[in-house]
Amino acid sequence: MLKALGIISLLFLCLSLSSQTNEGNEFWFGFMEHIDINNNEKVVMITSKFNTSGRVSIPNRNWTETYTVAAGQVIVITLPDLTENIGSESFDNTGVQVVSDLPVSVYIHQYHQFRSEASVVLPVNSIGSSYFAMTYQGVYNQGQDYPSEFLIVAVADETIIEIELSDRIKSGKAAGEKINITLDKGETYQVQAANASGDLSGTYIKGDKNFAFFSGNSWTEVPNGCNARDNLMEQMYAVGTWGKKFVTVPSAKMSFDIFRIMAAENNTQISIESSNGNVENIILSKGKFVEKRYSSAKLIEANKPIQVGHFIVGSDCGGYSIGDPSMLMLNSVTQTRDTVTLFNSRLQDIQENYINIIAFTSDIPLITVDGGGIPNSAEIEAVGADGLYSFIRLEVRAGAHTIISEGCGVIASAYGYGPAESYAYSGGASFNTINVNPIPDGGCLNDTVFFDANLPEERYSFLWDLGNDIIRTDRSFEMYYDELGSFPAMLIITDDCIGTVDTFNKDIVISLRQGVETIGDVMVCEEERFELGATDVANASYLWTGPNGFLSEEQFPEISESELSHNGQYSVVGIVSGCATYPSISNVDIFPLPNPDFNQDVFYCNLRTEIFLNPGDFETYQWHDGTSDQEFLVDGDGFYAVTVSNEFGCFQEVNISMEERCPTEFFIPNVFSPNDDGINDIWRIEGHDITSFSLLVKDRWGEIVYESMDETIGWDGQFHGKIAISDVYFYELHVSGFRENGDVYEEDVLGTVTLLR
């Protein structure tokens, strides 16, 4: 039991220490429905600081392509049409996985003609389990709705997800209603607004495991009423990585941009500061957003986590001759990185490419672009009244670009314009979980409690005050508690770059280890649903572990369709204020289904012998007519079905469609005498089981004297109502029928027949 508890503690430790950036070794993504359904290009772009290799695959569709990418270069891989998700509330197996030997950055681009969009893809260690969608109202054109939409991509089996809608969707479910689904690894689920006027922004999606989440539009105009349209696509950031401070940067050459600011919690107070010192104050509730048009940079600060979406407007409204709607999610200035490698696309006739960089004004001399200083052509402008931050706007060539800061890091985004099209995406950021109190809930008496601020030591300083004059400055450490009770704890986190200070408080509860019991062992047949269960422990959360990396935090986790691989022991602990109970075990036995097999052709010929169907040796049999013998006599064409059971009491049905196909046989007489003596007066092809028949008879000069499509009708020796002369005639016969094995065949036969009088 002590060993099991140690494994659980190690699991928590490993999860908390994962690094979070847009670089990684494993990624999952999918493509939403495009206006040009199944007629658009879908590519993944992979770049790295290293020479590395890996593979791109659609695991549930058996599609794989390997790749090798050189340091600082980009490899572009085209994906098949089957990766596009179509329709609303539709389950599919179109999740795309990218894996690499060394860390890479991944971007995706979806385009056709004048409709183009791109997105950064986050690695699995930078995604989360709760999101809010941000998208835009759709467009109606020529009798067709092009809706707001979002896409969920599961990265683990048995991921249980709840969706709380912000607007009506195509199935008729309304705002405020919930959808509950379960997805396995690589499965996808797309949801679309009911019509073009709908906007799914603010829809809340949460799961019991991490998953990737994308949102956008199949085709829309930004702002509404602007006659310039494009598809939108962007990966959303998990709520835990949202920030409280953002800088907006205007897009190059556009007269204005649209920004949406969304709150994660009620009573979120937001201030928007212009460079002239003017401040606008806004209060938002959970999942609500405000839309703003800005032509200059703004500094946005909030008292609670927010996310900010940046929408590039269409060329008809943006004051520039090229470009179309595009969207990207902004990164908080607290999520900077010292090195960002991003990719500017030339795909789909993109003609101008740009990079926006945000950094501390004092750090600008410490920034290099592609190994050199900031180009003289760059636009640099301070943001906010105090000018603490600045943005740098560069026009760049298409391809990979690397930005390095020797200061407190940068935030970067890439975008580009073409004739009636554009793309935009975040070029990279850290995705540290900064909105969760890192102080542990507590632990068990006479056991250690693990503390971890879960932020990089290179940028942050930590001060832990655990009472009784216990002060620690480590990022992570363990403490031993030998007394029951509640102990106040405080953590002060200082961002050494920004100078901001966040203070967290919590009472750490040390309690006696309790016991938990399972509701019993499980015995089910393969493909059946089963449920695990733990007894109630007051104020407990639960953690289940099991075969094949099974993890669940539900008290009663459910497997909707069992597999033989689910066999084994499932262990559960209840966790009360950080103190895990003693584990309890449920044994799960999944019994295999019987495998009936008629093991014979679907064709038969009763002319030769009686045919009996036999599915094999089993415990019981139930045929479609209610009989229960092992064998069943085939008595005609049609479907035959039997349900069998095995020694475990598991049932399986199998059916077969039988069709009578006797081998085709025919005989061609070579002489006949149409003299009305009642003997051999008609020349006829004799045969059976002929499926098609075509016969021509010609005289020696090539003139057709008789033709027929029916083998039951013969030639009476007349031509145009007159008696044909005695002679040798030539026939051309085309027959189709069945071979001995039931295969269909066709045959042409040429020959002669003699007419005698």
C-alpha cells in the first residue's frame, strides 16, 4: 500500500514539472469545416532549432508520413482531405498527431483560392482541460449559412467533456444547454452555430483530461457588414494560461483592427490604457466579452484572467488594397520567451509578410532577428503612458525567422496579406499555468507534503511562509507534518522581469489517512459498458489508475465500450485536503465475444446439393426464425442471421446474405431443319443460369438474318417473313453467367450453324 501511494505522489510530481511552451515533441490538431468543403489544401508546417526528424500521422485512419527538418528550416507536409471535419455535433477520427525526436514548433495552414488561414499548434504539455471559445459571427451568402464553429481533439482515451453553449447550435440546443461527450485519443468533435447570425464565443468546454481545442468560422466577414470574407481558425489557450496584462499591436497598413476581450470569472475589472494616458474601464462576467476597434496600441490590464483575440479586418474596410479577415489569440506579456522561432507563409499567393514583437522598452537593444539587430526599417513604438512596453513591427520575407532576447523575453506574432486573403497566428510563447493557486491543499499526518510553484526559476522569485518561522525560497520542496490541524501558508511570487508581485494564501489541512472501498469487481462482455465506483468519502476528490495508462478523477468513471485491453486491476484513492486514502482495488474481467463464422461462400446451388449454414461450435444458437439448432438449411435467397453465446454468456450476432448462383451451362446445336416436321424445327441455345444473352446470326454475305436477347426464343429459319435458304450461317453469341465459384463472367462465342430443308 505504501508503494502504491508513492507511485501516485510521483505522478503528481511529474505532471507539475512539465515545461510549457509552444515547442514540444508531441502535438495534436484537426481542421474545421472550410467553405470549400473537401476542396481545400491543409498543410502542417514544422520548424526547429535543431536537426531532427519525426512523423505526421492520422492514427485512427492509418495515414502516416515521416519527415526530417534542418535547424532553422521549415518542412511543409500536405494532409489528405479526410482530415477536414464536416458538420455539427459530429464525431470523427480525424485527429492529426505530430511527433519529433527533438523539440519542434508546429503551425497549420488551411486555404483555397482566396480563403486562407493559419494557426500555431500547442504541444500536449501546453494544453489544458478547460477553455472558452472565441470566434466570430458567421455570414449568409447565396442561400447558405457559413457558421461560427469549434473543434475538440482528444489526446487521451476516455476523455469526458462537458460543453456549456453560449448560443444555439445546429441540432437546436440553445444557449445555456450542456452537451456531454466522451472521446478517445485521436477522436474529434465539431460544433457549429445554428445559422450565420450565431456566435459561439463564450462557450465553455471542460474535460476530465487535457485536450486540444480550436475555434473559428468556415467563412465570415470582419467586421460584419464588410464585404471581404475569409475562413478563421485558431487554437485556443487553456484558461489556466490566460493572463492579466496584454499589449495590442495594430496590423501593418490597416486603418484599424478588432479586438475581443473575454473574462474567465465574474466581476472581472479591466482597464484599457492608450499611449496618451486615457483609460477606459470595463467590468465583465464569466464567458462574456467586449469588442473594440483600435487603430493604435493599447495596454490592457485586469484583476482576473482574461483572453484577448485579435481580428484583422477585410481589405474593403481596412484601408489597404490587399488582405482579408484573420484571427489570432494574443499572449499575455507575462508569457514571454527568450527565443521564438516562427514561420511566415508564402502559401496561397501571400504577397506581404509581417512580424509583430512585444518587449520591454529597455530590452529592445538586446533583441536580435535572424542573427542580426533589429532592421532600420522596423517600426518601434512605446505602449501606454509609462512606455514600459514597446512593439516592433517588421516586414519580412516568407520563411522561418528566429527572434532572440537577452533580456526578459519577447511575445511575437506572424501574419501576411495577399489579394483577398490573409493569415495570422501567434509565433510562440510560454504557456505557464499562472492562474491557479500553487499552494497544496494539505496532506496526511506523519507524511510529506510536496510544494511546487510550477514557474521557471530563471524569471520568478519565490517566498514561502509556512508559519512557525518556516520560510523557504525554493521553487519546490517537501515538508513533513507530524501534527493534525490546519496550518496557514502564504506564497509570494515576484516576476523579476516585470516587477509584479502575486500573493497566494491557503490553509493547509493535515488529516488522518482514511479508507475508501470500491463498489465491487466488474465482469462484462467485450464491447459492453461498465462503471467503476468508489464509496463516498466526505470532501474527497478521487484518482483512479489502471491498465494502459488509465486515469480518471471521477468517483464513478465509466467505460462506454469495453475492450479486452481493459482487463486488469483498477486502483482508486480518495484525496481529502491533499491526504490520499489507502488505495482500494477493483478487478475488471472483460470476456471475449464469441466469433461465429459461416466460413463459406455467399453463393449456393440447390441443383447440386443442399446447403447448411454452420457458424461453429458454441453454447447456444438462435436463428432468425427462432430455431436453435447448430445448422440451418438454406431454402432461398436472402439474409440469414444467428446469435450465438459462448461459455462466458457473451452473445454475438452474425449474418450472411445468400444468393443462388449455379454454374452457367449452355449447348449450341450446329444444325437444324425448319421443315415443320416437328423435329429440330427451331435453332435454340440450350442452357441454364444465363444472366445476359445476346445472339446475332449472319449469312455468308454478313447480313444479319436473326438476332435475339432471350435465350428461350429460337430461330425458326425465316428471314423477313420468308423461308431462308439452306446454307451455312455464322453466329456471334455473347453470354454472361456464373463460374463454379460464383464469380460473374462474360464469354463471346463464334461459330456456324447449318440450316437444312
